[in-house]
Amino acid sequence: MTNQFLEQLETPALLLDEARMDRNIERMRRQARRLGVSFRPHVKTNKSIEVTRRIMESPQGPITVSTLREADYFAAHGVTDILYAVCIAPNKLDHVMRLQDQGVRLTLILDSIEAARMLAGRAKAAQRHFDVLIEIDSDGHRSGVNPDSGDLLQIAQFLEGAGIPVQGILTHAGSSYDCTSTDAICAMAEQERAAAVHAAQRLRAAGIACPVVSVGSTPTALFAEQLEGVTEVRAGVFVFFDLVMAGLNVCRVDDIALSVLATVIGHQREKGWTILDAGWMALSRDRGTARQPVDQGYGLVCDLDGRPLDDLILVGANQEHGIMAHRSGKIEGALHLPVGAQVRIVPNHACPTAAQYEHYKVLGAGHEITATWQRFSGW
Ligand SMILES: Cc1ncc(COP(=O)(O)O)c(C=O)c1O
């Protein structure tokens, strides 16, 4: 087979810079080792066995998923230790039991007494064992019970009484994405740790063993100074990084492993615009950098070597059209690449951008495409 190069790809295409990805993985691995915790990667970002094999501690896991479809896919590839880190709903329990029947140890999470009652009812009716973590809210970001609340003890005691041992506590400090300094991320990591450990201690004081204390987001995992009392850390975006992470100074732009290859299809020179064949279908509508000090529009434009190009960004996006222009809005002297020229656009948020594609084009040295890796989406 003849080698394929970047310049030969039909666009838009999702590029994965393998060397950058491997560097990012090594950085997280070093950090988990330093902190003395096990690492349970979140695979919702990559949804690919080739990527996940590089970040798992063993071929059987552990991993974290955000959908049961992810659990199905990774189970089919031999992963057996899976944490489904979205609160469980009753209509998913048949699916959970099918996964258990395939030999998967699928840990569930919940944060309400209603869900605990529902689970206990199904466990009894189906004569099943379920592994459960209680989600706590460490930062007001989204879901979870207050670690100081009576609800925490009530849920745990109810589960234990119903014969469902509580495996532990889980929290995700998603507010780390809103931090405005590295110090604030470090403080958020400590807040996440302290809340989870405190919740676990309350359960232990009530006689519940609570062996698992699971925390993590990419910023807090990478900036935690210590994780005493924590047993495992989770992160997903770190494998690729993105502009939101660069805007938080969690990584540099040249650490970002994911980009969208696009082609120039026209110009509106009087407006300083160059039109590309990559719009929001190719990049997603995520505007995560809009609330950061540097707004990157729908993505930062780079040359084929992945270096930022003349301070160009995508200032607008229609379904299949991207509008590339200078960040400053300058029209005089704007760079107008010719029709047919290619650029790489670095995305705001890796998860929704990658979700638009069925495969990664893996990029090696010298613009060579060394592999095509499948990925999937949906539920
Ligand atoms: C429960 C949970 N854990 C871990 C993560 C991973 O965090 P990140 O996407 O910052 O890597 C997420 C991401 O949304 C999550 O929802």
C-alpha cells in the first residue's frame, strides 16, 4: 500500500497528532504515579479502542464511560471494569444487566433516595447485585448530594439496608473549567479532594466501609498537589486537550493533539474573509473560549505543521461553511490563502468536535497518515 499524506485527504477530516497525544498521556501517567492513585480514564472524549488502549492501566480497564453505548463498545473489546459516571435511570437497568451478563463489572452512580429505591426494587425483583457509588457535589457545578447533608447518610443507609453495599463516593469538579488562574485550579482540586474524603469519612463513621473515593476532571487531575484519601482519579480531555484547556493554561496550544483539516473554498476579500469547507458540523457549535480572556471563535487556524497561522480564527460558522478572518478584524493586509489551500483548525472543545466524526486520521511525522482509527457516537 502506498503511503497517504495530509495533502491527499478529502476535507473536512479529523486529524490526531500521535506524538502530541502520547506526550499528553505520559504527562497524566506521571501525575497519577506521583499522586499515588489509580487512574480511571474517561473514554467519552476519545470513544476509540486504539486511543483507550494507550491510556488504560490494563486491557481490562479500569475506565469511566458517559453512555451505556460506550460500555457496550469497550466491553466488546475486552474491558471489564467500567464505571458509568452519569446517574442511573430506571429505563437503563435492563441494559446494565445485559452488560453484567457479559461479565462486565459495571459500577453505577446515583445521588437521590428515589434512585436508590428504584435500584433496590430492581435488585430484589431481578435477584441482582449492583455496584454503586454515591455522587456528591463538591463545587455546585451540576449534580450530586451535598457532602454534609443528611441525604448522603440516608441514601447510603437505605442502600446498605437493602443489601446493596455502597462502594464509595464520586465527584467531578466541573467548575474547574471556570477557574481564572492556575492557583484557582489547584484550590479547586483540593476542594474536590476534601469534599470527597469528607463524605467518605462520614459514611465510615456510620459504619459503611466506602472503599472507593473517586475524583477528577482534566484540570484538577493535572494540578492536584496531593490526593490523600482518594483512591482513583478520572480525566478524559487530557488525551487530546483543546483550546479551552489552553485558555486555562492547563496545556499549551502545541500540546493539542486534535485538529480539523479544512480547505479554502472562496473569499469575501472586502470583508477580510476566507471561506472554508468546515463549519459547525465539522467543528461543533461549542464556543467554550467565549467566556475566557482569549475568545478563539469556532477554532484557531494553524498551518499543516500545526503552528498558529497569522492570528487567524474562525469568526463564524454555518453548517458546512467556516468563515476565517483575522482575530483583529483587519481587512487591509488580510492573509488570503488560495482556493484549494489546506489549514488545520484547532477546536475549542475536543469532545463535541470529535463527536462529529467516524474516524481519526492519525498523523505521524512528515504529514504522513499512519492509520485510520474508528470511533463511534450515539447512545
Ligand atoms: C463524571 C465525570 N468524571 C470525569 C470527567 C472527565 O473530565 P474532563 O472532561 O475534564 O477530562 C467528566 C467529564 O465531563 C465527568 O463528567
